[in-house]
Amino acid sequence: MTAYPKTSALMRRGSEFLGSEHAILCGAMSWVSERNLVSAISNAGGFGVIACGAMTPELLDAEIAATKALTVKPFGVNLITMHPDLFELIEVCGKHSVGHVVLAGGIPPKGSVEAIKAFGAKVIVFAPTLALAKKLLRSGGDALVIEGMEAGGHIGPVATSVLAQEFLPELAEEHVVFVAGGIGRGEAMAGYLEMGAVGVQLGTRFACATESIAHPDFKKAFFRANARDAVASVQIDPRLPVIPVRALKNKGTEEFTAKQREVANLLDAGSVDMGEAQLLIERFWAGALRRAVIDGDVENGSLMAGQSVGMVSKEEPVPEIIASLMAESEAALNRR
Ligand SMILES: Cc1cc2nc3c(=O)[nH]c(=O)nc-3n(C[C@H](O)[C@H](O)[C@H](O)COP(=O)(O)O)c2cc1C
């Protein structure tokens, strides 16, 4: 008997799909979602996801093995589709019989979904439009995450509330759909579950958990910040389309403007093509995020955070965060 019968009933398909007690994913966060946070989330009944980010296949291999040593519960691995070693990374997931692979950062390249399914794992995809979501679900995607612009990290242009209204009525009955972006409390979770989502994904709310290895200064910046401090980066050159990133305002935000100018000049000079230009931009983010999360350089590093950062005011253990989300959701559903 669950302590949260109404919420658990609405999450049933999601929990069955993930193999976890609650259908609450902790979205992969580069540098943050490593063995400690991932295992803590899964051990607390949620579903942790390792952020592969720019890791080499060797590093991912070691991270998965170390996570397995800390939990016997299921967890997933998030791979960025533009990673140059994507297929080797998929092989590493296969070697460890990872049950769920999340493909993020763009349309999965040809053969990647098939390569994941070949070792029996489930594929979780992101899609910015309904048409693309349908296509990905037809061509092998087993579940979908819809993520609104309130989220931390790389974002699309549309709010979670609007995406949920567009996607859920069309897809929720037949498909496994999780909602992400801007969820800070269980009441919001309950709302999306009632609309047909089978579960939710949160990042910002978990980034400063006690079990997160993020630097104490990174955590302090989150505790101090309000929703309005988590701003989306601005594209300065129309020829260089950059995916916006939501992060707390600091000097690093300004450095990104300078970086875009530098890369646009390289494009003009013909010394890089568009694909290389985008990789340079992504490498900038990976480096900047590392400086903030690991080194605690909250001035110059990137403090990727979603608008729900205003609801994060102290360090809390993962089991307490999950319990309060479930309790808030249950209380909201009981009031209906
Ligand atoms: C610090 C940080 C780093 C992130 N890094 C990644 C990443 O490497 N890959 C990815 O797919 N999503 C990344 N995200 C997005 C999260 O996985 C998640 O979808 C998002 O945080 C959910 O929205 P929320 O922040 O409003 O809870 C990141 C988010 C944050 C806050």
C-alpha cells in the first residue's frame, strides 16, 4: 500500500516503464548528475540519469560501474546526440545492460535508436514539436520528455504549460510522456499527471540536494536566487543559431556573448563550418558549467538553473525532496 495512492495511480504507467517506485526522473545535469546524485535518486524511489555530457567512452564506462556499486535500482544514461563518439557510448551502455538511454540535444542520428534497442534498452527522446514527437515515437522512441523553456540548461522557446496542452491530449493515451521544466512542487506535478503525463522530470530542484557534489558556492548561488535571475542566453548573430541556455545571470553570461562573436568571426573567415561552430559553442558551455559546479567559480562559470530556482532555498536530502513532492501532489489531488 502506497502512502500516496492517488499520485501513484496516476504515475502507474510511468513507474512501470522506469521500474522505479515513483515516476520522478532527475533530469541529467552535466557534472552534477554523477554516481552520487544518480544513485541517491534511484535509492529514494525516483529515477536517476547519468549525464554523459562530453565524457569519453572510458569515463562513461567508469561512471556507470561506480553508480552500479551504489545502487541496485534502475537508472538511465543521457547521451548528447552530437557527441562525436555517440555510437561508442551506446556500446558502453550495452556492455553494462543499461535499461534506459535518454537521447538529448537534437534529432537522434540514423541507426542510434536501433543500436540502443539492439541490447534491449528503452529509448527516451525529447521533441520540440508535436510532429517531430510523433515521428520519433513511430521510429522507435519508447517514451517522450516534453520540456518547457522554464527549465535550466538548454531550452526551447515554448513554456511547459503550453507544450503540455499541445502534446498530452494527442499523445498521452497511447504513449509514455513525461513533463519537465519549471516544476518545483508537487501541486504542479499533480496538474500534469491529471492532464495525462505518466510522470515528471526535474533538474533544478535536485541540483542542490545534500547528495549532489556541486560546489558549496554553486549551491549558495541557487539558494540566494529568485526565479527572475534564471535568464535565457541571447543569440547575437543571426547567422550563428545557438540553442539558448537558461542560467543565473553573472559575468559568465557576458562571456558567452564574447564567445559567440569569436565563433561568428571564425565562421566568416571560413576557418570552421556550421557544425564545428556549434561544437565550439557547446564546448564553451561544458567548460563553463564545470567551472561553476566543480570549481565553485560562480562569477565566471555557468550557473545553469531553471526558473524554479526561487523555490530552492536550502540543502535537502534527496529522500526528503521526493517525499515532499509526493505529499504535495497527494494533498492537491485529495483537495480536488
Ligand atoms: C545545471 C544543469 C545542467 C543540465 N545539463 C543537462 C544535460 O547535460 N543534458 C540534458 O539533457 N539536460 C540537462 N539539463 C536539463 C535537466 O535534465 C532537466 O531537464 C531540467 O533541469 C528540468 O527543468 P527544471 O530545471 O525546471 O527542473 C540541465 C539542467 C541544469 C539545471
